[in-house]
Amino acid sequence: MKKIVCPTDFSKCSEKALDYAINMAKILDARIVLLHAFQNSFIPPEVPYEYTAEQILEEERNIVDKLKSLVRKITLKHKVRCSFLFRQGSAVDVILDTTEIEKADWIVMGISSITEKIIENTICPVIAVPEKAEISKLNKIVYATDYHLNDPVSLRNLVRIAKAFRAEVDVVHVTDGEYLLKTENELLRDFKENIGSKITYKNISYQLAFGTNVDQALEKFAKGRKAGLLAISTHNRNIFDKLFGTSIAKALICHSRIPLLTFHYRKDPII
């Protein structure tokens, strides 16, 4: 059974990510693992040990109660298999370790101060869900390509999701005018033929988007297509600064309503 690790700190942003994970789990017949990382707050040394220990235990009990309540709601109301994990440590370390131990298929999390670090340091596909994302049926997925070697592998995994949701996949390459349009069309055609020889899916199209600012052109294209998911395959560790640049990072973190799915580049991809 597929497994989705969904970190939660009980914030509105993590609640939105959980809604997205529930929607995925229903369609993909996946199990959700709710994960909360607990790190003790700094307590002044003058505070008696007995008091701090009881305070910490009480806080932990409250968190566990919240997690149990969420599991019951997800299981009974949404009919989705769900369990929870409560682990001590920094959120980044706990999420990364748990994802590896649980052999998760996806991480679905809200966009926060740690999202970038998770994406940079895990090989697991990550879906980062903005707080303003609209959770609805996933009808359209946009995959941004720069014709990397790993694209066939990433697209194969993406098509598995698309088939389950019966979603259309728009594969888009953004051209900034460096090459002639004829050349761009030839490159896109060759890429299409390469993918078509490896992946059979009727609801997939290949398009060019234009703009001197690649980041803005991609965001505009995805919004124009009313995409429910924007997917990319990273070829650099720092996805936000090196792949798209700071403008798209700022839009995704602060303004975008489109969840972002990232696949990590792997050397010598096999399909």
C-alpha cells in the first residue's frame, strides 16, 4: 500500500496540507501517517525540575490527544487508513528520518520555513501545499521541463497519479527567446517522441510557453491552465534559488494557490 507522510503542527497551513493528503489517499488507496515533531521549549534553570517535567508531560499528552482525534476523524469520516507518529527532535530531522524509515511514497506538507530544507534533503517526492490552495478534484497537472535526463522517470511517476485522478497532463517548456521558434519546436517534438516511446497516456500534451522571465512565464501558464498541481524534476539541490529563481519561490511560498510537486534528479535514470 502507498504511504503518505503528512507532517502537522496543527496550524492552518498544515490543516490544508492534510486536506490535500486525504484527497490523494482516497483516490490512490494510500495510508496517511500523521507526523508531529516535538521539541522542548527553553526553560530557565531557576524553574524547579519537578514543575518543568510535569509541564512537558502535560504538553505531550495534549499533543497525542490531538493526533488521536485527527486519526479518528480521518478514519471514520473520510474512510482513509491513518495512523500517527509523535517523535522528539527538530522538525526537519524528524520528517527526513521518518520518511526514510516508513519508506514513504510522498511527503505532503504545508509551505513553511522548513519546506525548502525538506525538499533539498529528501529523495522522496514532496508536495508542498500553500495555505491558500483550493482543494478540489485534480483535473489538470502541469509538468515543467527543461529536457533533463530524469524527466522520463519523473513523468512516469506523475502519470501514475494522473491516471488515478483521470487528469490531463500539460508538459510545458518555457522559452525565453534564446533559440529560434523553429528550433524550439523541433526540440519539443524530439522530447515528445522520446517520452511517447516510454510512456503511454492519452491525456498528455506538450506545449511551449513564452517569456523573457522564465519564472513568471511558468507561473502564468500554470494559473492559466487552472492547474491543480505544478510538478517539476529538480536537478539542483537548492530548487528555489537555482531552478526557478527567487521570484517563483516568493510566489509559491507567499502567494501561489497551486501545490508544488518536486521529484529529485537521479544520476543514470532507468525507465
